[in-house]
Amino acid sequence: MDKRLIVEFAPGIAFVLGDALSGIFVGSGFAGVATLIAIVLRWRWDQSLPWLAISIFALTTVLVIAGLFFNDTTFVKISATVGSLAFAVILGLGLLFKPSLIERTLGYKLQLTDEGWYVMNFAWIAITLLRAGANELVWRNTSDKTWVLYSGFSDFGWFGLFFLATWAVAWEYWDGPEDEDEEDA
């Protein structure tokens, strides 16, 4: 397993652990520390800042501080919804750029047709909106403990869904060599 993937899942696991020890706000603190560590590690490994992780960290920090101030865990619970909606808007606005933001981010790994990048954007927007809706359903209709488990471990499933959508779009809209042998020819 890629070390970057492990680092991506660490904040969710830290959140569940912190909640088990002393509640949602402590879990949020644990997740915040894990996210900071992930940001530093990604910068060290890639020599670039992971802006998505930084923006999610900033947004979550603001909502957790508001939750502490008002003594209301709802602010923590909506952070995944707000973050997902913000990501969907960013992806949508990214379509205004040429190349799109998602192409700038994934273009070093994927070679898709212009239509493929367009489809990829909308697939990711749809998954992100689905994620926001799922978070709303879970936190509004389950106990805090159930929501914490969902929040901490659902990223594995969402990552899988993003991966499957990316793979399906790449399969259909690939615009590069079919295999490495063709690159050498």
C-alpha cells in the first residue's frame, strides 16, 4: 500500500480513536493533529503543498472552534458536508479553466481526451455531492457514536468510489499509449 494512502486515512482513524477516549471534540483535535502531520509529510515527500488537505484542515478548524464556542457538536458533524460541498463547487469552477483543475491535478498520471476530463469532473462532482448527502443523512438520523464511526471509516469507501469512477472514465476516454511497449516503439 502506498504510504500516501495510509497518510490520507490517518485523520479518520485518529478521529475515531480520540472520540473513543474523550468525545467528538477530542476526536476532532486528534484528527487535526493527524491532518497537520499528513500535510507536512506530503510536502516533504512531494515538495509541494497539498492545498486540498490544507483547505479542509482550515475549514474543519473553524467549524470545530465554533462548536467548542457554542458547545454544539453539530458544527463538527456538518464539517464533512460543508467540505464536500466546497469541493464540488471548486471542481465545478475548475471547469472554467483550461486545463481544468482536475486535469491539472491528475494529468501527470492520466492521459484523457477533453471529453474524458469533462466526464471525470462531473463524476467527481456527483460523488462529492453524494458524500455530502450521505453525511447529512447519517448525522441527522443516527447516534453520535454511529456518526463518528461513519465519519472515521467512510473515507475508505468514498476513496474506492472515486477510484472506480476514475478508472471507468480512464478506461473509456484514454488518450495515451495503450501500454508501455507502444511508448518505447
